Amino acid sequence: MKKISILFVCGAGLGSSFACQMSTEDVLQKLGVEAKLDHSDISSAVSVKPDIIMTGQNFKTQFEKFTIDPAQTTIIYLKNIVSKPEIEEKLAPVLREKGILA
């Protein structure tokens, strides 16, 4: 099975992106999914080309300024970046769509 890459993004690439990553690790473990996880700031995120970018809803307008191929990278915007129920609700369908989750 392909290992999916997920990039967690915030303004500086340190605080909230790492908090989101830790919450998502628990969700992935619950779903039985292995993934390559990393965190970054917005400007660096565009060049990484992960399968999924997870970030706060407040960064949506900044991401809209960049050209990101939706066929390659799905962006998931979260209202609460540490809410495991919200993360699972938004991440599980994307994982199914990408063939990672049955």
C-alpha cells in the first residue's frame, strides 16, 4: 500500500501546524493508516507537493494566491486544528478518494 504524505501548515511552520500533526497522528492510528507527516510554513508548503495539506481555515485566502494542482494535492481546511472529530470527518473521505482507506 502506498504511504500517503500529509503536510501540516501554519504561518511560521512551528506551533499550530505541529499541534495539528499530533492530533492527526491519533486519528490516523485509529483509522489504521500509515502516513509520512511533516509540518511547514505557507511559503515553503507550495514547493513540497504532498498528497494532502492540512491547515487552519484562517489560511484559506493565503493558499488561494498559490497555484496548487488539486489532482495532486488536496487541501483540508480546519476550523479547529486540534479537533480529532473534525480531523477524522474531513480526512477520512480524502483518504478513501486517494485509495488509502477502504
